[in-house]
Amino acid sequence: MTHRITVWNENVHEQESEDVAERYPNGIHGAIADALEAEGRTVQTATLQEPEHGLTEDVLAETDVLVWWSHCANDEVSDEVTERVVDRVHEGMGFVPVHSGKNSKPFKRLMGTTCNIKYRHGGETERIWVADPGHPIADGLPESFEVPSTEMYGEPYDIPEPDRTVFISWFEGGEVFRSGICYRRGRGRIFAFRPGHEEYPIFYQDEIRRVLDNAVEWAAPTEGSDAVWGEAEPLEELDSGY
């Protein structure tokens, strides 16, 4: 089955910073889309500036997995679009928030917590350890790999206990972080992945691109069984006596 992927990006830093525009000339969404298309994925992109942020009911209805990158404009996403995304996750759409996508309205709504962390700018090494080597998102990866220069995220991380923790990061300054975590919400699968700060060429790194490709494969909807809601007639005859 060919999964239909939508890569969403707030697309603000690329317009406001020459360095980011030079690093990602087609936008961060373009770099992520290129990585997935190179693996044969069917990919479209959407940005904050489009009508309904590019996430109309029709677009989401045709999306199997939504990859979400955001940072400084999380609060600019409308509540209507937020609820639309959350509803689609409950219906079975996969959701992959990347980097500060953890602060996005849809992710916080799905988690029910602040998703607060510690953080530090400065460009330090991150070593990402595979904590769950049997998980499909870890396919094809070594025991650990490094991001040479990045922003630090550190524990505590105000999230519900993950269903699975696939990756744990260590940073040069000493902090650790649950950098790849999985959840189920309704019929939908969620994978939140820490790396991806706009100041660094992280989305060109082979290991990062492998994680994203594995993640969209894992998060794609499965057929499962039909859910039946509301008042139900009994399957067996009930004794109406007292």
C-alpha cells in the first residue's frame, strides 16, 4: 500500500532568517518531503500561511500520516484546524511531530499536558541511543548515532508515560532526553521525534532521514476492526423481570 504523507511546516524561520533560507532553500518541509520521496513515498506539503494552514478537511481526509514541524508560531495555528487534526488522529491518521512540534497545539491537545522541557541553545553534540532495538522505527540504525551540533532538550519532559520509548538522547552538556516516543490515541499512532532545530542541517543526515521514513511507515493507519459507538441493542435475549 502506498501511504499518503503530508508534511506541514510553519515556514516562518525560512522567511525571516537568511541563514535558515540558505540552509533549507525549499523550506524545512521541502527537505523532509525530499527525504521521504527518495524512499518512494507519496508526499505533499502544507504551511501555516496557506488558507486553513493547508490542512483543509479534504487534505486531511486524504492524509495517512501527518509530519509536523513547528517552532515559533505554534500559537498561530487556529483552534479549528487543531481540532480537525486531533479528530483525524483519533480516526486513524498517523501523526509525527518533529522537534518543537512537541509544543504544537495538536500534540499538546493529544497529550493533555504542558509538554514542557529544559532547553539550551549553543550547538552541542547529541548522541541518540536506540532504547528499543526491536521497534520498527529503529530498523536499519546502529546502536547509537550522533547529531554533531544541535539545540539541547533535557528532562524532565512533561508528557504522559509513552507506550514505547524508541530513542534516548545524551547531550554534551550532560542532560538526557526521551527523544523518540510512541503513543496511541484512538485508532491513530503518534511518534514524537526530538531532532530538527532550524539552525542546523539535521534533516540532511542519513540517520535522521531513516528515522522519519521508518516513522511514517509505522504510523500509517491499519485496517483493524470497525468501532461501534452509542446505544446498542443486546445480542442475546434479556430477562426483563426483576
